[in-house]
Amino acid sequence: MHRSESEHLIAQHANRQRSWGSGVLLCGLVGLGCTRAESGPPPRPDTAAEPASSAPASSAPVSPAAAAPEPSASAWAGPVAAAPTRYPLDRTHSPLTRGVVEHLRRIRARDPSLRDDSFAKIGDSVTASGDFFHCLVTEKVRWGQHADLRTTVEEFRAVTGPNPFQRESLAARIGWSAYKVLEGHPSPLERELAIMRPRYAVVMFGTNDIEIGQLHYFADRIFDLVEQLTERGVVPILSTIMPRQDRDGAAASVARYNAVIRGIAQARQVPLVDYHRELVRLPGAGVGEDGIHPKTYVGSLGRNACDFTDAGLRYGYNLRNLLMLRALQRVSVAVTGASFAPEPDPAPLARAAVAGGARVIPALPFVDARLAKDAGQRVLDGYSCPSKRSASGPEFLYQFGLEQRTTVRIMGFDRGGADVDLWLMPSPARPERCLGHGRRTILTTLPAGTYALALEVVSAGGADGRGDVMLVVQRQ
């Protein structure tokens, strides 16, 4: 970047920061940047969920950003099948199955003019940092056992345009929550895509969104972001976020936000990197003294986020650079490689031997995404839960077991005009006893036992069938 352009962007960023209003500024180590807990525009709550047992109502604000453009029928990038490829929890990189790869290639076909040798960086301070990717085109790289990635760096050095590794992205800024990249006409996302013309986008939001405290609102913005990218022919690569060690409330929220990120990646069948899964194995979870930002290795070459030896990969930024570079390699080969061999599909969810064949939730946390129009006919005819809305729609039926008394959080999400309700009973055979009902969330404590959970589709999203739904079940 020329100095004049850099100075202009710094001034522009400073003006934007001054215009955000009050908020908590969480600063880390020197050189790591800051994470700003934005107040953002005041959120407006949705219709309150009906609490069940000890279940509090949940709410989510309406977007402060401009609404995403309505996709045309031919451009719609929703789930590719009634049962999209599952993204198992024991994988750092989501599977590139035949269905996923065919879907990604259809995304690419929407704009063949985009540059297959370019990607956009989209996120907050952890993406805007000079420790993310910049060092990959310097002499500091120490490949260790990962020298096969050298070719990937060469392929993405982008001789036909701006260098994506060292680019100061307009779509990645200190303190940003997900909605910030979608604000304005044109938005930062649109401006960055116009400059880079990228085939891929590496995306990570959520750390600052926790400060807003509206999980369903966050989910809507990530859905918006993924859809705006895929409609333009850009393949998003989503990432889970780091642990939060700065305060207990934020730490407890990370699992919920990561579950939503995973669910959206699965719902839209786009690649996911489970950064959090790998970070928690490192000393101190790879996070710095501020408890928020990743740490960077300092060795014989000084500060070096591109040391991929065993010593370097004990640090969060080094690990992120390696994981995201590996993701770019896997996805670019899958999307453009004529001889790519798809991975086998993970096993589908088992069905319980009960009426309706409830899908068995194998373990918690659990995420599932479905097309609303593929909900089955009602099996539980007599929900006894008090509700202002009658239970009469088709349902997705699940069964799960608990080995001990556990507080669980059950969340339903919907898109494309779909609308869902959640119903919790002791088992499919005993719908007469209500344990919980919610429009969006059920939070309750349950003893050991087996339970039935119905995700009722109140509305499937219209005659075009574009609506889809997502279920998240976690221990609290």
C-alpha cells in the first residue's frame, strides 16, 4: 500500500472510531491492537420468547445495517439438500464432501471473472492485525513440517492485483462487530470486494459481538454476510473465535457464539475452521495477557507470527496463520482442481426407535440445520406447554439423553421467512408433560434421563420454500 493511501485510511478509521459513541475499550499487548466493546445502535428486541420452567425470554435486535439485497431465485445460496453435510465437532477443518464441493463450485460460477488467486480479509482486530498473514510474504517464514504450503502462498501472492496477505482490508477493523462490515452504501464489504475482486474471503467475527449480547442478532448478521458473499461468487471461509479470559461472562458466551458460527457454516455448506478447538490445546489457550487477543511467538528473528515450527505453533497468531493458510489451500484445490477427490460424508444422525423416528442427538453441544419445507408431519399431537401460539405445524423431532442433572440451553434460528417454535417433553411417548416452550430459547435444568425436543415449523417461508432453520443445544 502506498503511504498516501495508508494515511488516508488511518484518518478515515480514526474518524469512524470517534463517531461510534461510548463503549468499553479492551486493549491488549503492544502490537496486538484493541478489541472495542461497541455500544452500537440501540438494539430493538424481537417478540419475546415464552419462558418455560426457569427459561428466560430471549430477544434480538433489528439490524442497524442496511438490509441485504434480496437474492434472485437463481442466485439463492441456501442449503443444497434436506440433509446438508454435517460438520462434526471432532474436525478442525469441515469436510469437503462431494455435495459441499459441488455447492462451492456453483458459487464460483456466479461470477467467473473473480480472481482465483485472491482473497479478502473480513473481521475485527485479530484479522486487521499485522500479525495475521502479513509475514507470509517475508523472509521470516519458518515452515517446520508444513513446507507444502509454500506453493499456496506463491499462488496467492496476487501478481495481478493487491497482495491479499499484506493488504490493509477495508473490511477488517479494530473493535468491529459483524454488523459494521455491512453498514453504509456502499458498505465496507462492498468496497473491499470491488477493489480485490476475490474468489475467497476469510471471515471471523464474534469476540466484540459478545459485548452487544444479542446472539440471534449476531446470527442474522453472519447469515447476511455469508449470503452477500456467496451471491457475488465469493466463497467464505468462516472461523470460530478465541476463548475469552478477560471476564467470566464473556468466557461463558464464547461456546454459544461458536455454535452459531458452526451452524451457519453447515447451513450454508461453506468451509469452517474450528480455531477455538485448536487454541484450547495450547498453553494459556494461545491467548495473551489481556485475555482476548492471540499471542505471537518471539524467537531468534524477533516477533514472528510465521514460525510454524513446534515452538512457534504454541502461540495463537502463529496457529491462526497456519490454519487459515491450510484452509485456503484445501478450498482452492477443491473449487478449482479438476482432479480433486471429495471426502466421504460423515455418518447421518441416527434415528431413535420411537414414533416418528426422532433424530438422536449424539452429544452436546449439538448443531443441526435443515430446510423448513422438509419438516415431517406432527408426531407429538398433544403438546401441553402453555403458549399464545397453537402447536399445529410440522416438526423436526429430536431425542437426547443426560447422564446427570444438567442445565441446557436450546436455541432455534430461522431464515428466509421461516418461523419456528421449540417444545421440550420428557420423551416422544409422553407429550402430556411440558418441560419447556420458547419462540427462540429454552433455558432449563433437567435431571438425568431421556428427552424429546420438537422444532416446530410455524411457517416454512412461503411457497418458494427458501426458508431454513437451525437448532443449537448446549450445556449452560
